[in-house]
Amino acid sequence: MTESIGLIAGSGRFPVLFAEEARRQGARVVAIALKGVTDVPAMTAAADEVHPFALGQVSGPLELLKKSGVKKVVMAGKVQHVSLFGGIIPDLRAVKILAGLKDRRTDTILGAIADEFKKEGLELLSSATFLGHLIPGPGPLTKRRPTSDEEADAALGWKAAKALAGVDVGQSVVVQGKAVVAVEAMEGTDAAVRRASALVRSNGDTPRLVVVKVAKPRQDFRFDLPVLGLDTLAVMKECGATGLALEAGKTLIFDREAFVRGADAQGLAVWAIAEEAA
């Protein structure tokens, strides 16, 4: 019997890639599309079923997944953290969840949602389920290797990024000339890179940015997995980034082959660092 797997689909390529790979491996995908967030046409083409719900609805999606025979669920795709501060209409169950939060950090919110799934007999799986081939191990990914200066910037960025990730602020840091230029918060990696480039240019310098992206020290891979894709690659080219260091074994690269080809074409050095070697 074909296994049915639920998908809470945020924005971007992540949920589409998950659905395509899950179906390729024989699973039936029942997707919950978030109105105004999910790319519904792309999701409809990728999943077996797509059911739209407003952001903030919890009871309806849970009931639908159970009626569809789903016992395992994956969260994939971005939902901007700032959405939780306005623009949603929560149902009664969501109101109770939000009222019981000790804070509104990403881990706290998603952990509470995972608890609600568990109460209904639904197991929340790692976001990397079916997608292990897109997670690089240690070593260089591109033809160009990092220079000694880029490696030094990456080492500084790693320490800063791990500290920030440890308190659930962000997972990316942008460095140039052994100085941290920008850190990621709610705005996301792309916005942080653009901000760093603007700061460097405002000082009359040429951007030679090194971007560092890491997992949290106690990363819960059921949600908020560090991800990179072609959009970020384009932003790095636009903003003058020359190096990208990511955490090996814990970072998902969408369209990995195309990403590496693009990085090679723009002369970007991309390498994966194992935590024990950092």
C-alpha cells in the first residue's frame, strides 16, 4: 500500500522539490498550501493533493490530514517570521498555542505546533526526508578554492554565526576583511547579504563578501533547516560575494547541480565545513 505523507508547504522551491522527490520514491503527497505564501500552481503540479488554508488555521489542516490517512508530516518552505506579528487570522486552537508560548522565537513557535501534531497522532519528520542527496559533506563544491583571506573571514563568520544561531537570531553572517559586516535576523539571508554590500559600498570600498551559513547548535531538523538556492546565488553575484562557507551535513542546497554550475560561472568559491573542523 502506498504511504501517504503530509506536507505543510511554505514559500519557495523547497516544498515543490520535496513533493517531487517523495512521489518519485513512491509516496503519496497530501499538501497543505498556505494562502498568500505557497506557490499553489507549482505545488499542484508536484503533489497528489493540494488543500489551501489561511495562515493561522490549525484545526482544519490537522483534521484533513488525518482523514486523508496521513500519519507522517513534513514542514518545508519559508513562512516569514514577521507574519506572526500581524496579517493572520488564527483559529481557536492557534490562539491557544500562541497564548501559551514563552516567547516568539522560531524554535518555540514550531515546537509548539509539533506538539499539536503529536497530540493528533501525526509524526513530524525531518525536513530533509527524501532529500539527503542535496546535503553536501565536507570539502569544496566549486572549481575555485577559497583564498587564505576568505578562509580567515569564514572562520570569524563561523564563530559569530554559531553564537547567533545558538540564541535563535539567525544562521548567516557576512564578513569582509576580518570584520563582521552584517548578520541575519528575521529578514533572511538574501536581505543580510544586500545590506552588507550596501554598507561596504557606502564606505567607498568594493564588496568582496564571504557569506557563512550554519545550523543551530541544537538544530531540530523537523523545521528551520538551513537552505540555499539559486535565488541566493543570484543575490551573491549582484552584491559582490566571493566566498560561501556552509555547514557540512546540515545544509540543503536546492537544485544542487545547477547551483554549483552557477557558482563556478561567477567565480564563487563554495565549500562545506564540518563542525569538528571549524
